[in-house]
Amino acid sequence: MEALTRDFGTVTYQENDIIHFIEPIYGFNQYRSFLLLCDKDIGAQFAWLQSLDEPELCFILTNPDIVDSGYKAAIPESSCLVTGNSQCECWCMTVIPESFSDATINLKSPILINQDNHQAAQVILDADYPIRCPLKKGTRKEAESC
């Protein structure tokens, strides 16, 4: 199958590449089918969550380890259960404006993806994490000061 994407042109994918959101991305309730795309030149710390329903809808995701190495350990197991079991990948929505130094990451509402059953959900954590934390390598203490 093929899909037109915002940032990668036309991409080829298989049915098992589709990520189905069982809990939608906040504010985007009607969009439930996405592809997780990566660019080897940029590295594994960033990914693109491309809507299959709307070619212009694409979110930049970041591995939260970039700003907080202990972040994934702080996610309650119950949050991962939303996607079918306790094994899930964790990504955070990222806003990268024209000036990369102003980029921010949302640590409060991660995207959890179960690669075994291809289900995903955005969850809101109870922990006091910032919604707009500067995208910089650091510790939890620095992230809390966002």
C-alpha cells in the first residue's frame, strides 16, 4: 500500500505497519490510523507520526530520554495497559519552530505504542510534568523547571 505524507512524499507500507489509536490524540479525535516513520539521517531519537486519513497531519515525536533519562520508568504500568499490555514504546509530542533552539517537548501527555498489537494511545500522566519543556538534554530536575 502507499500513502502520501507531509514530509516524506509517497511511502510504501504494509497493513501491519499501521498504528491504531484506541484512545485518540487530544484534539484529533477523528484520526485513528497512523504510520510511525523514521529518518535514518536524523537518528532514532525522533520519529514522525503520519496520519493515514489526512496527508497534512503529521506529528513530530521525540524519545523522552533526550530530556529526562528516568522518564519512562515514571510512567505507571496502568498507562501502558491502555495499549493492550505493559510493554509499550513511549514517545512525546514535539514542537519544532523555525528556530530549533525554541523547540519544546510535551512530557505530560506521552504517546504510548504497543508494537505487538499495533495499538496506541495518548495518555495524561498524574505526575507533574511540563507540557512545553525545552528540548534539551538534561535531568528530571531541569525538566521540572520548564
